[in-house]
Amino acid sequence: MEKELIDLIAEKNFDQLNTTDRAALGDWCTSEEEFQQMKDLFFGLEVLKNEARIEPRQETKKSLDDIFAATHADPKTILWYNTVWFIVYPKEKIFIRRPLIQMAAALVLLVLISPLFFQTEIISNKAQYAKNEIKKDAEPNTDVILTNEPTNEVQKSAKKVHIDSKVQNEPVFAAQDELIVSREIIEDEKLAEITIFAGAAPSVVAGSSFDHPDGIFKGNNAIAFSQTTKDQPGFLDLLTATF
Amino acid sequence: MQLQKPQYKELSDEGLMRSISNGDKRAFDELYARYSGPLLGYFMRMLWRDREKSEDFVHDLFAKIIRKPDYFDLERSFKTWVYSVANNMCKNEYKKQEVRKGMSNGLDNHYTLFDATVNVIGEVQDAFFKEAFEESMKKLDDKHREAFALRHIEGLSIKEIAEVLEINEGTIKSRLFYATKYLAEHLKIFNPIDNR
């Protein structure tokens, strides 16, 4: 039964009902007796509702508290979280007055404003760049001179490069100066004559006499020299270093 | 902490359930304060005024809420959900009683303490009206009693009752009509208006 019908039954007597009321009641109350029964029932229900409701016993609540404590072992963190949350997002306040919303709005505002500051800095840098460009235009020949006539620094660097290349080439020369030594076993036990061919020593070997790149002696007309180790003791050191 | 107390009272049932699932004890206390009394009354009406059994049922229902808060769908109304759980618990109890007593409707004849039309003539007082009302409720079929109790005692709308009982609104209206006519017929001898 709708609340309007209950109110109608509660507020009026049967003889006060008009045609509309009786049509609304329909099958609920077809006679005065039924109308009165309904009236009594709803009045009695109101009496029941107004009575103090029964409450469960304390033991029931205590048992549930124990279950809750066992189920949720550490509620302190939750309480702390809730405390913070209630402070920053109190639901009783209107939306725009909640601190969290206000902080978020301030952050958004800051993000929106910050490009303006960066933009100002870029403009100032551009001015400096423009100044530098004017300088370049004012002294165009200096750059040309710099490129054509190297300054001391450039020369120094060139020298350095030269030196570096020398240093890099030294192993090459060393390789070229590597001595190819062939031993001639001499019958004399005391003398060991060593013939040394130095491929890169023009003062020692005639240029045309060695046609083989390794400097191996092939012809009879080649100039060669032989010395005893007594005369040149340094050769032994050289041999030791070589082998 | 002082600030929180009134806020729990302002929270909706669904908001309290959300907090309970996070282990908030105060939220549980608030929800218990809201629903323990009405649920106890509902169980007592549905379980033949058996106080002990009703206390146990209240305990079991809230224990379920503590242990398995996820059973509640936060998109639903808590009120309809909790009454549907309570109603299902009652139905299970009826089935148990049927098995135990071998009765068709789950009601024990021992619970019908008196015949209102014969024994109580002359005891037309408000206190007796309540008792007579409860007894008349017991005589109603389960389906009519639950519809009437949810509508006129617990104050649920017809739509909410339809959700709780999972039947359509037309059926609810039909059951309410029958239950109201039945109770009005059986309680006419008390006539609380004439007693005042």
C-alpha cells in the first residue's frame, strides 16, 4: 500500500471519504468495516514503530569486536590514513573548499603559469644571440685571416700534430731499421763474424746493390762488410735485443 | 579524533562499508549502531520471536560483514543487500526447521501461543496489541510476512523490497495487499483506537 493511501486511512473517517478517495482506496477497503480494520492496523503499527527498538546484547557486540580485531590486526595505519584523508578531503565541506582540491588547483595554476617565466628567459637569450650575430657581421675579415693565416696556437697545434705523427711513425722506422742478421759460422772458434745487412742504412749499404726488399744479399757486386765481434762488442747487445 | 566522530555519522552505509573493508573499526561501530537493532527486530519477527536465535543471526551476519566485506557490491544499496542476506538466512532456517520438524511451512505449532479471536477478548490494551500483532505475523506465510515486515516495519520501498526478495514489484504489491487484509482482519478485535 502506498503511503498516500495509508495517510488517507489514518487521517479520515469512512463517512468523510469522497468519490476520489474511495476510488483511490479501491479494493483495499470496500466497506466501512474494512476501512476501520485498516485504520486500526496502521495505528497499531505506528505504536509499534514508536516503541524503543530492542538492541542486541553486549556480548554479541563484544564477540564481534574480537572478530574484528583478529581480522584486522593493525588498524593504526588505517586510522592514520583516515585521519589524514579526512583532513585533506573532508566530505562535509563543499567541493572547492576541500584542501586537497585547493592544493590541486594551485598546482595546476603553477603549471599553467610556469611557461611564462621560461618564455621570458628565452626572449632574453635571443637578444644575446642577435648581438653576437651583429659582431660577426661587423668583423668578417678576422675570421678569414684566422682561417688563412693560422695564429700561434694554430701553428703550435700543427707542430704538435707533426710531432705526434713523428711519434706515431717511429715504430715504422724501427721496423724498417730492424736488422736482418745472417750468421756465418766461421771456422775460427774465437771469432764469430757476423754479416749485418741494414736495409735502411744507406751509408752502410749501397742503394743499388740490394734489389730484394728484404735486403737479402743476392749478387757478387753487393757491398758488404764484416767485422769481428772483438772490434764491435755492441753487436752482441744488439743480437741479444733482437732474439 | 574528535573531528572524525560526527563524520562517521554523516557517511553513507556504502561509505562505511568501504572503510570497513580497509579495517576501520569506527566505521564498523557506526554501521552496527545503525543496523543491529532493526536487524534483530527483523530476525525476531521472522524467527518466531526466538531471541537467542535472532541474536545469533545478527552476530553471524555482522561477522560475515567483517570477514568478507568484499561480498558487498559497492554499487548496490547496502540496506537492500543486508536485508536480502538476512532474508536468505531466514529461508535457510525455515528449510532446517522443515527437515527437523517435518513441517511444510517451516513454522512450529508450539510458537502459536494463543488464538487471538478467542483468548484475548477483554485484554484490549496496547501492550497486548503488540503481542497479538506478532502472533498474527507468525501465522502469515513466509512470503507475505517478509514483504509486510520489510514494507511497514523496516520502512523499505516497494522497489527496495523487490530487490531484496528478487521478485517483481507487482508481486510485492500483491503480497502486501494480502498480508494487510489478513492482519487487519485478525487484529480488529484489539481496536487500539477505541482503547484510548
